[in-house]
Amino acid sequence: MSMSGMSMGGMSMGDGVPSLFYMQQMYWAAVGAAIATATAVNVYNKALCRQRLVVANQGEDAPAKPKTLLTTAMATVTALSRELAYASVPLALPARFRWTTPTLGRTVLVSAEFVLVMVLCFYKLDPNDQWQWEDIGYRTGFIALAQLPLVFLLAGKNNIIGFLIGSSYERLNWLHRWTARILFLTVTLHMGFWFVDWARYDYIKVKLTTDLITKRGFASWCILLWIVLSSLAPIRRWNYEFFVIQHIVTIAGFAGAVYLHVPAEVKVWVWIPIGLAIFDRVVRALLIVYANLSVFHPKKDREGFWACKATFEPLGSDMTRIIVNNPPINWSVGQHLLLSCHSIAPFQSHPFTIASIPQDGKMEFLVKSKAGGTKRIFKHAQKHQGLPLTNANPRASYRAPVIIEGPYGNIQPLRQFDSILLIAGSSGSTFTVPLMRDIVASWKTHDPSKMSRDIFRSPGGAVTRYIRFVWVVKSRDQFGWFAAQLTTVAQDVEQLRGGGHDIQIDMSIYVTCDEDLVAEGKGTSQPACPTPAHGKPEERPVSEDIPVEDEKAKHGTISMHSALSSSPSEEDLRATCGPTNTCCCNTAVEDETDVSNSGERYQCHCGSENPNSQETKSNTGSSNSTGDSFSPPNPEKSIHPSFHPAVTVVSGRPQPKHLIRKMVEQALGESAVVVCGPRGLVDDVRQRVVALSDERAVHKGSGAQGIYLHTEAFDY
């Protein structure tokens, strides 16, 4: 493992065998070509978005549909690439061993990196020839050094690669981990070939105990082994704060050990990642100082030293609403911030999606109480509830200084798509609700006559004609998170349609007993679904035997397909559950509009807001004394008056394949599907998009238009 005392980089290792420096150059030629290709695709997507918005402002029909030979050819290539990138091969494993397989796109990318590294390590060298083991040891060491800058490039918050290809650090983090694992494999090969070479002379122990270079190299391998193991998902999820701190410390130790191990001629490969890390930290520090000190924002009417002060309001399901009024920075919908409140949770910073839009004049976050800092934030909000210092919401606590970092995150502008399907699971609505509100705001404020001609600014307006919004929650006490925002959206769209705008939004909320969604806290949750006498409920499809009211709320009120009552009796359970005694909250609602609203109604007791209320009983109906009949709820009376009548509430689970199909079949151009929620929901939506794209032969001569997919999953 000795690499000092000689200049090996420019030397040839035999006839036709390239030099070590040349092989390092070939590695970065391949990596640079991949980054350049992704950058070109990003530039094309931005140009296509601008072209669509310009055409839409000119009043042309179907601006999201390709009409030229070039755009049609690119749409076909894009559709094929998306099917490959989104697809995954599920494994037939028992439920308790369920494992999410990576997408083919990720698999191909990681496999390409692996093949590239292995080819460069062994090109024109024979691992079966013991006289070439030393040469392979040198080659693998040099290739390992060449990989270091890429690992650090993919790790930075202010990500250079992300900026070029139109992505963000959190969407590249998986690739950072896999390049680090391939680096570890390369370093292991480097050490292994030196060890087998020394083993012929029983020299391994001597080198490890007497040679300083070998000691430093072995220390580097041990540190890298710990970095790879501690970066595995179970450890990250066990204690993320611990992971971050130890990760920074061990990375610094690894860089120092490698620097001391390698010869002077290749130390530049260590200085480059160190420089990248310093650059990222300096830029982050400068941006944090600018965003959080009031001295840099004199026009924002700040009070005190800190620019950001937040209020904390406890909500149902152990959720905390954090609001920063008059924020000092700009952001785009779909982005997130790293937020710290050291007076509540010292030395912790957590990523939270910005749940508001810039037009609100405030930053709003919904934070689920879990272990650590988020639990302290929720307890702080509860403790100070009802002690406001201003005329703000009397339920909000006093303002506390917070530190923000960001914003981070990137999503293609949804305004360029003809139709959009937004699916959120529980707190995933913090991502999808602002996306919907942003498009509605563009509908309201855009004036085609005032369109900017600046090529560096995106034109206003939106191509979008139709939005389908679906929110899956575990209980009704989560409705209040976005009741006001959804009502405002419905009112705005109603007003725009009255003014002649050809737009439409359908909004549905599904109430389900799915435990994969964010679970309620022990002290604030509502009663769970009752378990039938025969055991746990099983999934079943909706049939004609279970009538449910039409989603479109023909009576002008919100349709609530679940009951609100006190502790159910056996008769209540028979009414609450379907004919097969299955809980209606676990019912798979395949098509809301095909379910009849006549006859009996099977309702659910989960999430009762006021289980003892007489009004509830009158609204939802009750069984008669014999239990032979079941009266439906009064359609003229809204159970949740804070919602607009256009917002439909259904008991059961949505079927993504039907939602996607109905959306794309009415689309006049490219559509978008955005999903944010538990991993299971995200994987299901991804598989349905791939299957539907292949079935409809998107951009393959069938006339079917493309489907863009953006996913966000609850994960670390």
C-alpha cells in the first residue's frame, strides 16, 4: 500500500498500458460527459417551458402538445427515457420482508459508474497474474483518488452539479451515497491487491506495524468503512443528529488520513474535495448571515437583532404550525428550508417544506412531532398556547427567534403542463397544496398584454387547464391544516370560471385508517376504526352493494362518507362496515363518480370530531331499533363547515391508477403527476405511471401525450 517515494503517475506499466494520470483523466472525461448531457437536457427543458408559456399567452390551443418534428422526436425520446427511469422490478417477498427496489434509472446510473470504475481499474491488467498485482494496487489507488471530488460535489447543499442539471442536493444524496460505496470498493481493491502481493512473503504484519504510509492507508480504509456503515438508512433514521455530527468529524479524519497517505504528485486530488467542502460551508455561512440578521433587511421593518421570528401553534395530530411573517428571503413553491430554533431545540436544524406561497407574505411550516427537536417544538407550542404578544391568532404562542437556511429544492415548473394530478399522503400536503395555489395565483394575476420579454425571466401565466388534487389523511382532525387554503382555492376558481376562464379543479380528501400515514399523537388523536368481531378489516374493492355519494357534491355541500358517533355497538359495526364487515376507511375507492348515492350508506367511526354530539347523530343518521335499516346523512348540512362545497371528503383509499388514467385521458398535452407521502404510496403511483405510459404507447404514434412524474417520499 506504499505510494510514496516515487513518481508513478506518468509512468507506463508496460507495452500499451496507459499511465495512471491518463486513467484518472479518462474517469473525469466520462463523468464530465454525463454531467454535460444532463445539463443540455436541463437547458432544453427550460427552453421548452418558456416556449409553452409564450404560446399559451398568445392564445394558441394545446400549447403543451408537441407540434413540430423536433419537439415530437424529443417527446418520444423523453417518454422512453421516463419509462426506463421510473420503472422498477418488484420482488416477491413476504409482507414483513417488503423491500423497495430501486428504479431502473437509478440502477442504470449506479451500474454505469461501477462498470466505468472497474474497467479503468483493470484495463490491460490481468488480476490473475501475480506479477501485476502491484500494478493493480497502484492503479486502483489512483482511480480511488479521482473519485473523491465527485463524492464531495454530490454532497454539498449548494450543489454545483445540481445547479447545472436542474436538481437539488436532496435529490442527489442517494447518488452521493452510492458513489461513496463504489469508492469504498475501489479502496478495498487497492488494499487487497497490496495485501495479497505482500502475503507471498508473509509481509503484511511487518508493513502494518513498521511502515508509516501503510498505517495511514489502513487507517483511511477503516474510517471509510465506518462512514459507509454509519450512512446506512437504519442508523440515519435511528438518530439523524448523531449521524450528521459524526459524519462531518469522520469525513475530516478520512481526508486527513488520505492526505498523509498519498504521494505529493497526487495530493491535488485531496485538496480539490477539501476546497469544495470549504466553498460549500462558506457560501452556506454567508447566506445564513444574510438571511437571519436584520441589519441586511432595513426595509423589512425588523425588530431586534434577528430578522426571523416565528409563532408556534399546536394543531391536531401532534402537528405544529410555525409561521414567519414578512420573511427576508424569496423562495419558489416546492422548496424547503433548514430551520433552527436554539431557544427550544439547541444545536438542531431540520428540513421543513414551505407550506405557503410567496404571495402570502409569510413562511408557514407544518411540523410533525416526533422524537427530538420536533417534539420539543410541539411541547413549546402547547405550553405557550394562548399567550400571544401581538394581535395575531390568539391560539398562537409568542414569537421566538429562528434561524433559516435555504431555500433548497427544485421541481420543474408545473405551469407548463396541460393537466396536473397532485397526490399527498398526510403531511405531504405541505408540498402539494402550495403547488396548486401557485398555479391558481398565476391564473388570477397574469395579464398577457404585460408579458415580460426578458429572456432570463419566465413568462407569466400558465398552460394548465385542469388540476386534480387528492389528499389522503388518517383522520378528520387533520382537515384544519389546510381548510382555509383549500376553501380559498375553490372560491378563486369559481370566480375565474365565472369570468370565462376555461379551467377546472377537482379536490378530494380521503380519510383512511392506513397506519403508514403520519400517526396521531396519543393525547390528541380521535378514536380509531373499530375492529369487527371477526378480526382486523381486510381490503376490498368498492362494489355496487356499497353506495357512496357522488364526489361532485351535487347538493352544494361537502359529501362526507363516514359516520361520527359514539362507541359503536355490534349493530353500529354492521352499519359502519360493509356487507363483508370490512372497515370502509380501508375500502379501495376505484372510481368515486361511479358509486351510487342512493340507498344505504356504509360509514366509519374513525376520527370522530365530536362523538357524543346529538347534531352528529342527526347528520349521519342511525340504525333503527331493529337494525334493519340505516338512514343516510342529511345532504343539506355540511359536517365540516370550514370547507368549500367543492371539496369532497370520502372514506376509503384512492386508487392511483384510476386517478391517473382519468386525468391523462382528458389532457390536451403533456400532463404531470406529483406525489408526496409515505414510501408505499409513492412507489404505487410511480408503478402506475409507468404501466399507463407503456399501455397507452405515449408519444409512440398513438397520440397519447407524455406524463411527467415528480416524487417526494418521507425519508432521511
